Amino acid sequence: MSQTTISLSPNELEVLVRRMVREEFTRLLHVPVRSILEDWRQEGPDDPAEDALLLREALAVLQGYEDQPDAWMSWEDFEAKLDRAEAAGELPG
């Protein structure tokens, strides 16, 4: 088995490590983010009673705002509003 020795100065090593880290971050950032609906890691244990309670609470909130249609917007309208805010540079980041 042959062996190769490569010598690097501390500066060259730093440049190499920085490039590798930058490339890895770039690769990770290009991996599509899965939808929260597809990501089961946030799910707790199967608890039908608790699920029913959450559903009742959500329905109570909806009924509480039933007579205030201006308090709600569709998902499409929300995304459009978010896109406009992003294009206008109004979002932090």
C-alpha cells in the first residue's frame, strides 16, 4: 500500500476547512424543507381524547370569530401577502 503525505500551512488548512463547511452548508440549504404535515417528529403519542379536546377548542375559536369574516384569510391570500412583504423587504432576516 502506498502512502502520500500532503503538507498544508495553517492558513491553507483554514481555507480548506472553511470551504468544506461552506459547501456543506450550501448543500444542506438546498435540500428541500419537508412540509410540517410530512414531518412526524413533532407528533406526540396517539391520544384520541386529547385530539378530540384540541378539535373542540379549535371549533370554539372558529365559532367565536364566525361573525367576523375580516378576521380570517385563506391560505392562498396569506401566502400572497407574505410574498408581497418579502418582495418589499419588510421581513426580518
